[in-house]
Amino acid sequence: MRARRFALVYGLLLFLLCCVVGYELNDFRPSVPWAVGGAVAAAVLVVAIRRGTTPGP
């Protein structure tokens, strides 16, 4: 399945999106809480996609 194949890419995109949002909200300085939150959300997304889909051909 396509979703299962690209699960890590989706996780990386979610992590980067959270980092960009945190960066802009923190007056253009790196934001550790947003980065950690993005990493946790990305990990949850990847696990959910991997376990929620069946392997395809």
C-alpha cells in the first residue's frame, strides 16, 4: 500500500512542519518544545500507519 510505503516520509514531513511552525512562533529562533512535539507526533503517525495498514504487493 502507498500509505505504508511512505509512512516515514509522512512522519518526516509532519516533524518538519512542526519545526517550522515553532520556529516562526518563537520569533525565528529554534523551538525545542515544538521540535519534541513534532517528533512525538511523527512517531505516533508512523506507528499508526504501519500497524493500521496491511502489507500490499
